[in-house]
Amino acid sequence: MIHQIESKVVNRLRQVTSAIKQDGANQVSIITSTADRKAAIEFAKAAAIRPELVGEALRRICQEPETSDAMFTILETQKLLDCKTKLTLVPHRGGLLTDLLAARDLPESSRSDSTTGSKKTPVESS
């Protein structure tokens, strides 16, 4: 008889514990979904006003030519560095160095013929 009562009490405690866990999970789910909804609303608001803020900042920067030149030079340099292409810097008046560097990257068909010194065009080469 005592064993049956103990068994019923243990089963009832399991049921109550399970119900408490489920209620807690439901409350967490409600809180999470509410927080997700509020965050989505705030992100949407931020995305809506971003173009206006960026435009206003660029307008203010462009009012000072020295600042805008520096900023766009930095942005251009950053883009060049990010693209991972080969970049060769030469002096402003590179002379022969510039010509040699430019000729190095020409395709074979447009280089000078080594015996005559004349340039072959794609039509002439056979």
C-alpha cells in the first residue's frame, strides 16, 4: 500500500516537473520571438534611414575639398589593395622604364620581330 502511494506521488511529481519545464520553455519562446520581432523592426528602421545618413555625411565631407580628396584617395587605394591584382608603380616620368614595363605585358603576336625590329600585327603574322 505504501509502495503504491509512493509510486503515485513520484508520478505526480514527474508530471508537475514536466509541466513546469514546458511552461518555462513556452515563456522563453515567447520572449525570444518578441525580441526577434523587435530587433527586426529596429534593423528595418536603421536600413531605411541609412541612405539619408550616408548622403548627409558625404555632403558634409564634400564641402571641404581637401578632406573629400583624401577620403576618396584612401577608398580608391583600399579598393586596389583588396582586388589582389598585380600593380606596378613607376615614377611620373618613367621614360624607358615605362616602355619596358608596358612591352613586357604585351601578347606575343604584337611584340617587335627580333630580326627586323618591325612590329607584327595580327594580320601579318602567319
